[in-house]
Amino acid sequence: MSGFNVELINSFTSTPQSIRDGSAAGVGKGSERKSEEGEVTFGDLLVDKINEANSVISTADNAVSNLVAGRTKNVHETMIALEKADISFKMLMQVRNKMIDAYQEIMRMQV
């Protein structure tokens, strides 16, 4: 599970470089992601949700490490953390798939 970021980045290989590096759609760092009116952009929301999912996955990773090392014996909480991580990852993959589908549909449009 610790390879989440690498897998997510590699999964965007079919998209243009401007989308992958965040230079399109207002995805950037800090206040660069806010629009001129100060409202949250889609890119900002997406980055926040990716970070949130990464946090859930890291928590599950730590729970498994603690269980294996014997620092905890609570199998139930470990399994719950793993299921949360699994659901978060699956949801992100579905969002990614929908975004790629939308991008490909736009590219097929005739102007």
C-alpha cells in the first residue's frame, strides 16, 4: 500500500503532460490553486481528496505494521483500517477513470 503515489502517478500516463504535472485546471501549490475570487477550484478539491486518501492508506499501513510487530493485538481495528484504505483507493481509481473518459470524449469532439 505504500506505493500508492507511484501507482497513481503512473496511472495518468495516458493524459497530457499539462494535466499530469498540475499546470492545467488550476492545480498548483498553496494559494495558486485558488481562483481570483478566492473560491476553491476543482483541482484544489481533487488534490485535497488525494491527500486524504493517502492519509487513510498510510494509517492502514501503520496499523498492519503495528499488528505484525506485536505492538497491538486488535485485529478488528486493523481490518477496518484496511477496508477504509481499500474503499478510498477504489474510489480514487473510479474518479480517475471518469476523468480520463471525459478527457477522451472532449478530444473526440469536432470543432
